[in-house]
Amino acid sequence: MKVVIAGAGEVGTHLARMLTNENHDIVLLDDSPEKLSKISNDVDLLSIVGSAHSFHDLKQTGLAKADLFIAVTPFEERNVLACSMASYLGVGRTIARINNSEYLKERYKAKLNNLGIHELIYPESLAAKEIVASVKHTGTRQMIEFSNGKLMLLGIKVRENAPILNKTFEELSQENQHILVVAINRDNVTIIPKGSDFIQAGDIVFFITTRAEQQHVFDLTGKKPFGVKNIMFYGGSRIAQKAIEKLGDQYRIKIIESDRERCEKIADKFGNVLVINGDGRNLELLKEEGIDKMDAFVATTGNSETNILSCHLAKSFGVRRTIAEVENLAYMGLAEQMDIGTIINKKLNAASYIYRFTLNAAISKVKCLTASDAEVFEFIAKSGAKITEKPIKDLDFPAEAKIGGIIRGNNGHVANGDTHIQEGDKVVVFTLPAGITKLEKFFK
């Protein structure tokens, strides 16, 4: 597939790296020669210096023969206009990055589609959803629902007190038919487990289960979810504001923000939020504002190191749930080692969302597992697809991937070797990067 990406910022460059690893033909357009030079030294792609809203420069990318155009510059107006221009020039599909939720309203979608903007992505909103999910599901590091909760993914850090420790997966599957371990992150290495493997203390384990069996997973892993009422945000970024908007009025929320003008805007916007103008790294300020009484601490400043360290500090005050926005991918392993509860990375969220449009299969969901390098896909089984020919155990499915479960009609089922996938089933699959292209032949 030929993909043209406009914008060599963090999202654009991460996406370019991801897609070139899958042997797509990538063209990266940006008006900064320095940014393009930096990524061109590391990644096999064609870089073009130019403007995303210049017909001449867009034509230079070979748009007329491209399958997908992705506009992820920092300016939403430029992205929307660029997608409209790219459609006029003949590209197959367009995706625009936005930072205004108005564009997402149903009544505007048809109008935008007529203008040639086929898909919209709002990375800050995706990140905010992750924060809300983490606040509401305190027993997990990551929780993903498939088909409105018919199947659930629970990513859980397993401690020394867990009853599940040192049992093989063969034993576990015999005792727990509605629970399946699909991936393990151990010492920053992701493992797709076999029947003879077992869980060790300190592993982050990804379970597939049904909503009815969720509590049983917590019992097996020794987790006791708790309610959150008091939340402190450090950094009043767009992500923080979007998260507060989604959380609603049932929480007591404080924000510490160093920019006075932003403080005033947030105070005007949210009547139920206490806004403090100050430095969240100030120990005395944190004590004065009652950090020891907080149930959750969310760090969303623009600095990954600050977010990690402030969450670590919050932990030392006894805050049970900490959430850090970590945009520097090199620091994600460090954040995990420091036992930061949930790690948010909007580049990974955005890339996962866009990624499904590059695969030759029907996909309703893609998520990157933030504590690992695995991806989780929700495929739709097509008529005549290879995946529907035999039970799972006879499919010669890639070793780098694992089928977690299926959603058939209104019911979710955890998969086993005898599961026979049918046309129309939604199939939840976990895979390491090496397995992604191998999956296409089963589902296309």
C-alpha cells in the first residue's frame, strides 16, 4: 500500500516507522527539512519538503496513485484542508488529525465526507478516554472493551500474593474456561504464552474474559479494585481538560497548573474543579493541597520525565492510582520499572487507530498495549476467509499471535482449540509485530 503522511511531528514519524516495518510504501511530507532529515536517516521512506496545503507540493508526493493520505500536522485547519485537496487529487482515502470535538458530531460527518475528509482522529480525546478508563477500573493497568463489553481485556500486574502464580496455562484453562491469558510482559519483553508457560511475580498479564468473569480474574490475581473519588491533575493540558470533561461531576478534582492564563481558562470552563496556580513538583504545595488524601494522581504536563517523577512522588504519599502521560517512547520501560500505574501515550493511541486502515482485512478495532509491544485487533470474519475453514487448533495460526475470543451475535466467548469461527464473528486477536502481516491471509 502507498501511504502519504503530511506532518513529521511525533504522531507522523511514529506512524511512518510503524508502517515501513510492514513494507508499505511511505511518503512523508513536511515543511521542515530538519525534521525530515532526522527520520530519513533511520527509516526507509521518501521524504518531500513542502506544504500540506499546496496543490503543487501534494502532487509531488504522487497522491493520485496513493491508497491513503494521513494529515497529522499540529494545525487542524491545515489537516482538514489538506485532506480535501488530497481527495480532489485522487487519493483513495483520507484521515485528518483534529483537536476540536465539534468535527466528530454525527450531523457534520456527511458534510465532511462530501469535502473529501473520510476519517477524523483526535489523539487528545483518545488519551483522555484511557485516563477515564484507568480511573474507573482500578484493578487493571489497561482495560479494553470489545463490542460494548461482550469481551474484556484486562492488563494486570501480578504480585507475590496472587493465587495464579506458578500454575501452567494448561492447568488454568482446565480450571477457568472463561478466562484466557493472551500475552505477558516480563522484564519489558512481550511473550505470547504456550500451555506449558506460567505466570511469575512482577509479570503484566493480559487476560481475555467476559464481564461476568471479571471479578474472578481479580480474585486469581489477588487484586482488590477500589473506588476513586478525589483526583489531582498535574498539568492542565488539552488531554487533562478532555479527561475532566468525560469524568463528569461525580469526582472531586484539583488541577495544579503553572501557567496562570491557562488556570483562568480552566476555572471558567469547569465550575466543579479547583484550580491551583503553582508548580506540581513543589513538595510543600502538594502537601498543602492534600495529596495524601487523593485516590488518584494524573500527570499530563508536556514533559515525560516530570510526569513519571511526579507520579512516583504521589505513590510515596500513598496515592493508590497514578497515571502518567509518557510521550517519549524511550521512557516507557522506565515508567513501568518505577511502578507507575497506567501509562498514556497519545502517539501509540493515534497510530493504533490509523493502523487499521492500512490492513487488507475487515477490522473494527486496533489497540496498542501500552505495557508491551503487542497489538490487539478485532477482526470481522468474512465469507470464505481462511479463518472460518477449520477449528482454531487445525489452522496453523502464526506462533506470534493468539486468538483470545469471539463475539457472535450478542454473546462473547473465550476461545479454545475447538472454537470454529464463523462468517460474521468478531475475532479478538493478539499479536507481536512480526505476526501482523501473517494475519491478513486468515481474514482477507
